[in-house]
Amino acid sequence: MSNYEDAAGEKDLEKYNNNERVDALEDYFDPVATKALVWKQDLRIVPLAAAIYLLCYLDRSNIGNAKTLNASQNESLLQLTHMTNYQYTIALMVFLVAYAVFEVPSNYFLKKCKPSRWIAFLMFSWGACTIGLGGAQNYATVTAVRFLLGMFEAGLFPGLVYYLTFWYRAKERSMRVAIILASATLAGAFGGAIAYGVGHMKLVSGLASWRWLFILEGIPSCASSVAVWFFLPDYPEEAKWLTTAERELAVARLEKEGSKGDAPSLTWETAKETILDARLWIHYIIYFGISAPFSSLSLFTPTITAGLGYENLQAQLMTIPPYAVAYVVSIVTAWSSDHFNARALHSAVLSTIGAVGFLASAVLPADSYHARYGCLIVAASGAFSCIPPLLGWLSSNMHTTAAAGLAIALNVSWGAPGQIVGVWIYKADEKEKGYPTGHWTNFAMLLMVAVGCVGMRFYYQWRNKKIRSLGPDASGVMREFSY
């Protein structure tokens, strides 16, 4: 079966199935009712999904804060567990290995078990792992628990992106993905602020501050999993909080595009078609490129700021502005990419901006602290902001429920090797030099992202022209690509 045809149970794309015809579907629905429905969905889904990812990101990245927290008093994670910088890097990498392995099966179980139940299970599990890190005494324990943390967190982000395809049309997803992903930048800002506050909890109840950091940030994930089980809606056709008319409208809007709760699960035939689709591998390579700067900034921002002349708790506090600016830029970029239906170009522009930030950081003198801090803000804004349009772009070019779930999971899984690259590039022995290896690597990665986005845009334009040249019969079966 072609990737441009629907799977069993979704074979009604004979009409309105290229970009223009899908947009024309809006003419069949009351715009006032549609706007009210989408807003009602947003209020129920988006804040909850963003809060879930914020907690996930806090629990993933707080190890970066623990590494430097109260190091001047010999009370940091590395000092009390007697870990070397090399062992710390291994612990970070092990998390990403688990993250890559378990993303695809997790998306399968999300559809099989229902989103609310599966995501609640994941939340409780990673929250328990985070609390467990607070009791770690040595390198082996930290590494083992980080592996488990990666296993449970692996399914959340690709799961949330897949989940949105059940509720929103393609042109509505990038903005929602951005709000959810931007909560990671808020988590980065909150993480620095929380670490600053927790840093004053020296030996409360006999525990070092970094232990309290893990415990206090793990508890909300466990507690919130109960609310997710009961309040996260699964599929529009089952939403009792919508009126009958609203449910019918929600289902009808996604009849021609979007995933279906009653669609067949992934089959070997669909999996083979998706895996062998060459164009998707370009998307995966692009996502690999953005994952290195994303990972390195997530884990090493406290380390980078410490290398910019800020020490101890002040280094934690100075991680807040880069994330705060990145949050605003991410939201604006996603809105613009959806509004102008130009996700490839937005990602290309923002990745170029991020690349310039890293390039400037690499070439400036190591003691140009203020200038390089400004470059860090530019780099973070570009690196974080180009991700939501990339994910919205991929999901808009998947035309069956099962294929979308697999492709999104594979895409994010391919980001894990990129994140592993990000783990190794900020070397402890390069602090006095300003971490040139990390900055040059991220510059090259983001440049690759920009080139890949532009190349894929031209490719999709060429494919669309080819589809149109085959006449209306062909365009009735083959859906045009979004770019």
C-alpha cells in the first residue's frame, strides 16, 4: 500500500485531499462553532499537556543543576557520589539510549491503552525514579536510575505530538506543539530558580541540597499522574465534556486529516511502508541535527553559565533569561509558521539564528563574558524555536493514524543519537577556553538543519507539481505535501 493512500478504515480521501481541498473543508462548518470548539479543546488539552511536559523536563534536566549545586561547599552530586565528569557523562548517555529504544513501543501502547492511562502510568513511573535519584549513593545507582528514567520519559514527547493528531488539524498543530515544547524552556527557567532556592536547604533532615532537588521535583509528577488519568481526554468521539453537536463537529473536522481513535493499530504492512519511505529519513536526519544543541543546552546551561564568570547559586539564577527569551520566541515562531503555512522556512531561519549564536560564542575571546552570555540567549532561542514547526511539518505529511504514530516516534528516536552527541561536546577541561568544541559542534548541527529544511521544501514543491501534472484522477488519490 502506498504512503499516499489511507490504511483500512480510512479510505475516504477521494475528495478534498490535497492542501487546497482540505482547507476548503472549513467552508462546510460554521466558523463560529468551529472556533468555539477548538478553544474548548485548547482549554482542556493544551495547559494539561504543557504541564505534563514541564514536569517531565524538570525531572530530566535537573541533574544538570545537581551537578553544580553547592559545589563550592563540596556538596554537589558529583562530589557526594564520588563520580568523575566522565562517569557523569555516561549517566547522561545511558538515559538517552533508553530514550531511543523505548519511544516506538511507547507510541504503540499509547494507542492500545488509551492516552490518559498510558501517560499517567509514565508520569508516576518517572516521578518515582526522580525521587529515587535523591537517594543515590554512587555512580552505579545514578546510572541505573537514569536508564529507568529514560525508559519511562521516552514515550511522553512523541506521545503528546501523536496525541494532538487525534484532536487538531495539520495547520493547528505547530502552535500547540510549540506551547507544549516551550514548557521545556519554562522548566529550564523554573529549574534554575528552584535550584537557587533549594540550594539554601543545606543538610535539612541530614540531606544535601541536590537530594532535596530530586525529591521535591519528583513528587509533583507522581501526584499529578492521578489527575491525568481522570482529566486528560482520549479521543473526540468519546469526550463526554463535549456536547453531542460538538463531538460530531470535532469528528467531522478530522475526517479528512488527523488520527482516529477507532482506526486500526499498527500493522506490519503499514510499518514497512513507513520505514521504507525515503523522504521521512530526511526528516529524521534534520531532527538528529537539532537534538544535539537541544540536549546540550538542556543539560549544560548551568555549566556554561558557570564558565561565563557566574559561580555557585548565581550560575543557577543566570540560566533563567536564556530560557525565558526562548519561550517567547518559540510561541511567536510557531504561530507564524502555522499562520503562513511555511514550517520549513521558519525552522530554517530559526536554526540559522541559533547557528549564528553558537558561532559567535565559539569565535569570541573566552573572557568576553557579557557578549558570550548574549550569544547564549540567541543560540537557545534559535535552537528551541525551530523544533515545533519541524514536528508540525512531519505530522502534517503523514496520512494515516498508524503511520503517523510510528513516524513521529521514529523521528524523536532519531533525535536520541543527536542528544548523545550533545552530552559529550561540552568538555569539563575546556571551561577556561569557553567550551569551543560544544559551540562549534552545535553551529555545524544547526547549519545542517537549515540546509535540510530548505532542501526538503524544494523537494516537496517538486513532488506537488508532479502530482498536479498527473491530472485530477491522480490528485484524488495522492495527497499533496505540506511545507
